[in-house]
Amino acid sequence: MMTLDLEEFKRVLRNSLELKMKNDEEITELFMKIDSSSDGEIGWDQFCTYMQLEYEEKEEAYLRMKQVELHTPATILNSPHRETILKITNMSDGTCVTASQDGTVAFWSGGMELKRYKSLMAEQNATRQKPKWVTDLVLMPQYNKIILGTGDREIQFYELSTYEPYCQITSLETTPLKLDYCSTAYDECLLVYGDSQGCINIILIKGAGETLRTWKKMPKTDGIASVTLEKVAHSSLTQFLRWKVHDDWVADLRYYDEIRSVMSCSNHENTALVIGCTVGSTHVETQLKEIREMTFQPEVAERKLKITQQNYAVARQRLATDQTVFRIHKGVKSFDYSKEKNMIVTGGMDRLIRIWNPYVPSKPTGMLRGHNAPIFALFIAADENRVYSLSQDKTIKVWDIKDQVCMLTVRPKAHKIRGDLHSSLYNNMSKVFVIATDLMAMITHKAKANGHAEIVLTHNEAVRVARYNPAFKHIISASDGSVVKLWDYETGNPVFEFTQAHNDSAITTMTFDSSGRRLITGGRDGKLKIWNYNNGHCLKNLEKEEGCDEVTDVTYVEMNKNRYIISVGWDRHINIFSDSGENIHHVQHPMPRWPDDVKKGHKEDILCVTSCPPTLLATSSYDGEIIVWNLVSGHSYCHIKAPEFQDVREDEVDEDNSVGKILFIPSRRLIKDSAQLIASGPKGCIHFWKVFDGGELYARFSCSHHFRTFISSLAISSDDTTLFVGDALGFVSVWDIESYCLEEPAEEPPTLIGSWRAHVKTVTSMNLVEEQSVMITSSDDCTVRLWTTEGHYIGTLGQQTPWDIYNSATFLHPMVPYDVLIDPLSLPNHPVLDGRISVHDVIHAESLQDGVGREEEEEDAREDEDVNGNKKNDAPSQNGPSSGFVYNDEMIAQEIKKKPYREGTGKRLRHEKLKKPPKDRGGPNTYQGLKCFDLDDEPAPMTPPTKHKDKVLDDPFGIQF
């Protein structure tokens, strides 16, 4: 079989693709990805296999990214409505508003919890034989009003805060079936309604505030101020327009201020959907004719003006240039428009969903087929790239906008909503689908709860391990969901991912081979797998002949040109797999176990394994035992175990004896009198061990912010001078160990360089990238984050905004992750917060200190006075009465100009605003609990400044002008 080396591959690829000596680095990287076994040659079969698997996995990842799931069955809501719910809408803050036929209006939170409700027409209907019915509702938030359309040809305004009737417009020509409102400019707005004659009626209001106040002063009818449509049409601050648009009832209408147009639909085919302007353009010749008549024939112009005023309610036809008409078979019952996507979706009796370009009415750009009943409602979720549709048979479908395919179908048997459809809404803010039939129900997304929108997640499950690959500059993360993701280290952008790496079992550990081209993963299924992780191709399975105990750690070792994969786990033994090209089988079993491992090995689950070339290997177990092995012979050097604590209180003793992480200090492997091994336990303390001469404990110290918290991760710099420690509370601390335990044991801990809170849960792994002084941390909180070694926050993998690892201006510092910011454990240490001292003791101690301070001041003052009671130094100070440091105006201005925060300075304040106020549990308030104290000393009256014609005024602050 013909193979190509790197240079031949470059030449062939350049000639085939006509690259002309460009993209040399990309070609080299592609060759390395295909040549996962580091043979230096690739064949046609390898090239085709790589490309096919890569694009298969990319397609699967693309489809997984678009997957959507809804909770079923639907959640039934406790509704206050007793009549048909005609309208469901939402406010800008996510609040949902519902209105029923009898005038009951209810307000719901984004999660559909009932906040308040009121029957607006209860008082009016109480005095009428025939009650009024509501046809539609719209909100007027700029003026705190609710607008209702009624079956008595009225448009009523109510106060949004008190639900009191404000005013109404009466004597409409027809019943307003659909309403919409929009604020077009400052103190300007418009009100649009469609009627049963197919007309679009528009009320333009120039001075909205003054107009509403004028209407409020009108005579009352049925207890509400009333103004007729005729007075509205003839007012100087309002303009009434009536356009004949459809030949059937107006099924729906909306005004979009982005395009300054009204969209309306009906079941009439020739006018199914119409996009039209509000005022309409003026014909130039007609306008010139009117100007000539007003100039030369004022009587004719005045007569025409009176006729026009009398016929204000006569519907007019728009010019052909003022509207765009979409002719659709069987008309349109529902539509939605997105300016961001530049698209309109329509649905009607023919059960088809059509996608239109607003400027091309002749032919739809796409058609979505799948519903078996007429379309009832359509909603575009632009941020999700989805369209939600609801048909008359209560079937919900979710469509992908880009691919124009159905992603999900929820049938009535699944959501179990009964009754005929009346109204519906998809809330884009809370991602809740609300459906009203004879009852109210909501359907929510099956999305992992972040707790807050600003918390970025790297995985949907806990991240067990993350590794940095310097060969390709990738970060690879693995989660409990058996998902492996690749990220670009330099920008944080996602590169590739593959799932089901260990079927449904969590990935617990992983490492790279010596070339960095293959990934080795271990899982809870007890198996090891070797991957070409760039395309998700599983090259080999490493399995034990019996048992499927969890693999907890794995390391890759090269010894005498031989390569081995060594794993440990819950089987309490060391499993060694040979990594040679001679074994062509896809499933490989481990080599025979060492005799000392079988006879003198661990008696509990092994948690960690680490190596120190050329001959040392160490393992640690759950019972706290550490065994150092000879890699060549398989014999154990020593068994070491930490002694019991003798200097702690009983309530501080941690029963955890496990040693979760161990590290060799490679530069000390030949220095026999130094500590060569670092262990993260037992009992939450860092231990430094000498491994020669049977093992000796050189130092032990606690490095946690909270006493003896479990140490979950360790990392050391390449020069063995800096130790990084991560614990179960998410803290990372940095220690200087350059000369620590180098020649003799130490009683004190090493120098603490710094510490910070990286996560709110356990730090599961840490990777140090010394070229850019970057620390990569992963955690059980489903995130992988990048930090500088000084603790400056770079970003979280999965965030929308990329970073440039070579440009610190793109880092998120001085911000910190939002979950870390709001977590109580992130507060600085204080004796009151730690419970070591009470607030009363602190206040009492400060009072005593103040009293002692006053006594010392009085003693110093007595010493400064001479026998006659005069001050020894009565010369005025040029810096004022105090001898302390004095700021001048220039220094203060410089301090003000210093801005320590470039962005995100309001996050703490915003969090405080969003916090729920504490519950009132009765009893005295804080003010009533204040203690009053008498003043010990009263201030002496000030002496007024003396004035002399030859002397400057004595300034008490020592300032001269």
C-alpha cells in the first residue's frame, strides 16, 4: 500500500488544492491528526477514515447542539379565569398577562406563578342586564394603562396599577376584534385595531400625555369618561385613519416599529397577509391640485374639507405602492415576524407553514410540512433559531430555522392538555409555552438549571477531568455524561466533541500518550479506551479479563523505548497495558500483575497513580497508604502511611483518611535527604514525604481556607518551585516550595504566594501552561475555567465572547465568575463570620479600646503643658491640626481618575437588588434594638478668628490665602 510522509503529503495537498506554499502549519497539523500512531507515514485508507469519521462526528455534534426537549406532561396552572381566555401576552420584564372574556385580567411571573388578578368590568356589568364582553387586550406600559376592546364597539383604558377605569373611546364603526399598541417616539404613539369588515383602523396620537388627560375630563358614561371616535378624529393632537385591507375578518394584526408597517392577516386568499404603511403616501398631482384650490378657490376647498370630516370613518384603499400583499391558499390564521432573521412565518387552514422574505411576496423561501390540522399559532424564537407551531389538534412542533426540519413533536397524548384551544404564547424570556383551553397549562424546556443567566456552563454534567495538549493547543474536557469536548486554548472556542465515549458511564480520568496525538480515557465501566480524539475514532479498548471496577487514574510511561499505560481503580491492583504496534487486536488485556502487587499491594481502593522517570511509580489508596514501586522489577520500595494527629481538638478531626492525589518532585529524585513526594492527605493536609530508606514524613500542613477541607487536586511547575492546590470548596492556593524540605524536615508550612476562589464546588483537575502563566481548572460545577497564575480570571470555556490568550485586555479580569461572586463562602475570612467571636464582643472590645485611647491622649496632653498650663509647642502647623498625612487637590484628582474596574462593576449591586427581602418574623426591628449611650465629653466651643489690620485672619485649618 502506498504511503506518504509529511513532505510528500504537503506537496500533494498543495498541488491538489493549489495552495501555493500557504497554510503550511495547517497541513502539518492535519498530518499529525491523521497519523495518530506517530509512524511518520499515512495511507489513503487512513486519510479517508479520518475525514469520514470527523465529519460524521461533527454532524452528530451539530444535531446534538440543536436538540430540544420539552417537559411532558404539561403543568396545569391554577387559573382565576372563569370564562374563555382570549389573550395571553407578556411584558418587557417577562411578566405574563392573561385576559378572559368577562374582563378578568391576571398577571403571572415568568415561571407562571400567579401574582395578582382583577375583574375590570365587574362594576360596569353589575348595573347592566347584558354584560360586556372583551374581544382583545393590549398593554400601554409607557403610560401605565391597560387597553381593552369590547363587543359594544368601545376601546377602554384602565390604570395598570389600580385597575381603575380611566377613559374610553365609544361609537366605533365596528367591533374591534384585534388590538395593538406601539410607542413611536417621545410622547407619541399609535393604536391599531382590526374589525369584522376587514378594515385596519389606526389612531395616531402626537401628545399622548395631554390627550389622555383631556379624555379623562370628558363626561362619564357608565362610570367612565367617554370620548367619541368622531371627536378623536377631529382633534388637533390625534389622527384617525381607516384602510380597507381584507375581504374577511381580520384574524390577527401587529404593528412593527422596526419597519414602520402594520401586518395583518385574514382567511381570504387574495389578501391573506398584507404589510402596509400607517399614513400612506400622497399623490403629487392630487396634492398640487389641493394647494391650487386652497389658493384660488377657497370655497371649494372648504366644502371638500367639510365632506372629508363628515366621512372620517369611510374606509379608503391604500395605493399599490403603500402595501405588499401575500396571496396564500386558504388564507392565514396566524403569523409571526422577526427583524433579526428577516423572515415571516405564516400558517392557516391548509396545514402548511410557509417561510417568507418580507420583500418577496411571490414565493415562499421554505415550506414546513407535518401538521395534520390547521395551524393555530406560530412563534419565532430568534435567539434559539427555532419556530414553535401549535395546531388545532393541540400538536406542538419545534422547527429549526436554518435546516427547515422538525426537531421535536409533542402530541396531545404526551402533554395531556384537554379542551378546545383559545389562546397561546411562547415566552422568549422564560422559555415557557403557555396554552389556554378550558384550563391553563404550561410546558417548559428540559434544560439544566443554571441558577442564573450569567453563569456559563462548559458541560451539562459535572466535569471530572480536563487536560491541555500542547501539540495542538487544545483543551480536552470530559464529563459525567460521557461527553468529550475539544476547545481552542488560544480563544476558548469549541472545536469538536463526541459523546457516548464510555456508553452511559462517566469518564473519570484521562491522559495523553507521549506524542500528544492520542487520548486515553478511563471510566466507571472499568474500561480504558485509546482515541484519535481529533475525529472521535476509538483506536483500541483496554479491558480487564474479569471485573468492571471503576478506573480512578491512569498514567502513560515510557521505559527503555517501551511504552506502557498504567491504570488503577477500585479493583485495588495495578493494571499495565503494553502500547506497542505489534498488538493488532481491537480489545487488549493487561499484562500479568506484579507479585508484590498481588501479595503486598493495597487493601483498599486505589485513588491515584503517578510516575517519576526512569524507575519510580507511586500509588495511593482510600485508607491513606502510599506505596512506592520500582517500575523495572515491580518490587515495592516502601509502604508509607501518615501518623495520627495529636495536636487538634476533637471537633476538628476529619475522619477522611484517603489520599486522593500524589505528585513526585522530579528534580529531587537523586537527593536522598530531601522530600521527593507530595500527597494530598490524609485528613485534608498536605504531606511531604521522603521515599528512600523506608519513607519518612518531612512536613505536614493544612492549606485549606476552612480547616482540613478535602484536597482534591495538585499541580506543580516544571522547575519544581511552585505548588498549586485545589480543594473541595473550589479554592486554589499557590505555595513556594523551592527550598521547602530540601535538606531537612520542616515544622512550618511553606510561603503562601496567593489564593483565590475558582469554583463553587470541588476542583477536580488543574493544568499549568507555563508559556503564558495560565492555570486551567475543572470542577463539579460543570465548568472549566482559565486563570493567570496570579488568580486573574481569563474566562470560562463555553462563553459567547472569545479571548486572546496573548492579549490580557481580552480577559474578564477584574470580574470573577458570577456564581463565585454570590456564594457566601467567597466572603473574606473574619472572626465573626467564622463564629469564633460574636458581634457583641467585637463592639465591647472596640469600646474598651476607644476608652484606653482617650486616656492615653489625655495623658499626652498633660505632658505637653508646662507649669503655667501653656502648650509647649503652640506654633500653628502648616498641615493643619493633625500631624498625619495630608492630601492635596492634585492627589485627590489622581485617585479619582484611577479606575480599578474596566467592566462589570455593577454585578454585586445588581445581585443585591435581585435578592429577596428577608421575611418579617415579628418582634422589634433594628431601630428599636439600638442602645443609647451618654456622651463622655462635650466639644469645647470654637474661638472665633481674630482680625487685625496688619495680620492675616487666624484660620482654624491652617490655610492662608
